[in-house]
Amino acid sequence: MWDVDRDKELCCWLLTSPMWQCPGEQMPFEDGAADLVTAMTAAHWFDRPRFLLEADRLLRPGGCLALLSYTMDFELEYGNHSSQLNAICQEVRSHLTTWSHLFYAALLPYRSTHLGSSSLMLYKQMYDSIPYEDKEWHECFQVRKKMPLSSYMHMVETFTSYQALLKKDPLEAKKLSQDITDKLVSAMGVSSPGTDVIVVVKYFYLLACKPSMK
């Protein structure tokens, strides 16, 4: 894995390499052209049967299919305030009466019905549909990353559910985001959303290897 922020040669290579914009179910490459077919937080939008056929067509014998995504329920860590921060942000399964306590819950009504409450099951169905015998399924691979609280908020604002709310009611979306930011800053006992927190992201992924030719 490369850190593209630090590897100038890799950045130059990426910027000068050819790129294609095309459906995941119909890619402009020859049969058996790929050692690896992979997608990050995208495969849940694909037409599953068509994508798997296309991936099988593209992979050479012995090639690998790798699909990765993460759950919506990020966790925050900040000293002794972690529980309070997560009570503000997480979908808490209780009968709280105001949306201001439930950032993720407030976004659920705007989440695509295709995804349901979690895209994990779509990936599990994808895994079950892969015909290869050599395959693996992994859940809850946690990654901790330090970032400013403001960056965490910007990341959540990229969720399709938030974007749907933003499209329907921009003022309400911005009010929700600002309200949660203010509550988190207050709970942390700091004055700026530029303060670093640890964001815990829960990934899940599948790996599958196309059989080698005998």
C-alpha cells in the first residue's frame, strides 16, 4: 500500500495514467486482463449478477476479487469523553425523543431503500453469490484514524443519506450538522472543531480467487 500524499512519483503516475469512467457491469477491457478487480464502498450500487459475471470475465485464472466497505456507525474516542460523544452520534436503540441526540438516526429516513439500514447485507449476498470455492468473508476490521472533528463531520456529510437531506432541505441539513458539531465540541470541553479526535471505522470485506486453469 502506498501513501499517495508522500509518494510524489506515485502521484505523478496516477495523474498521467489513463482512466476510464464506465459502469462496473460493463468495463472496456479484454477477457482475462486483470489480476485484481476491486471496489471500495461502491459495489453495493452494482447490479450484483451482472457485476459478478463481468468480474469473472475480466479476471485471469488465479486472479482476485476484493470488495471493501464500512458500516455507518463510526465511533469517536477522545480521552474520558468517548462514551458521551458516541451517545450523541451513534444510532442508539432507545426511545429518545429528539433527533438532536441521534445524528445517524436523523439521517436514516433519507437513506436509500436499496441500502436498507446497512449495506453489509448486500455485500454478504454478493459473497454468497460468488461461485469460487476459494473465498473469504471478514467483518468488523476496525481502523483508528486521528483527524480534526471538523474532518469527521465533513466525512459524515458525504453519506448519501445526508446528501439526500441536503437536497430536500438544505437549511435543515446544515442546522443538523452544526447542532451536532456544537454538541460534540461542548462534550469534549474544547472551543474548536479543529481539535483532533480518534475516529474508529468498522470495515468489512470479501476476497475471492478465481480458480486457476488446470
